[in-house]
Amino acid sequence: AYLQLGYKSKTKRMQPAANLATVLDLFISCQGLKDKDVMSKSDPQVGVFEAPSMKSNYWNFLGTTERIKDDLNPKFATALPVNFNFEEMKYLKFKVMDIDSE
């Protein structure tokens, strides 16, 4: 199973060198997820978190995708906005969950 990311910048043109930041819309898809349900296929949803470092104990919740019913290869429509500074490392964690109830 793997997770695939796409992005689209909300900045139309590059800003002057003093402002090396933009907001990126992340688009997420997955392929080959394990089926965790007994009577049907899994209902995946992805949560996205960020932290100041990989060793951080605190991960800030950024948002979730929508839940897609009975799909092991979901392509999520929800774009998740992420602030991005070009000269800083960005640590993101993606948690794929099987959501069985509304």
C-alpha cells in the first residue's frame, strides 16, 4: 500500500525573495490499502499532522480528508491547505484510518 500526494500552490506568481512562503493545497490518494472490514471493503479517511521535527512528541492536527466508502484505492477530493516556507523543513505525518460509522 502507498500514499500519493499532489499539490497546487495558491500563489499565482513567485513573490519577492523576502517572502518565500505560500499556501499549498495537498491532494491525497492511496493505493492497495489493506481491507480491515469483514462484510465490506474499508472506508478510508486520512488525517494530516505537522511537527517542528521528526522527534517531536507533539504533532499539530491540520485536517482530514473526506471518508470514502468501500474503497481500497481512494482518491480524495478534499484539498488540505498547508502553510509552506521554502527555506524551512516541513514535517508531515499522514494517518490512514478505516472509519466505520458516520
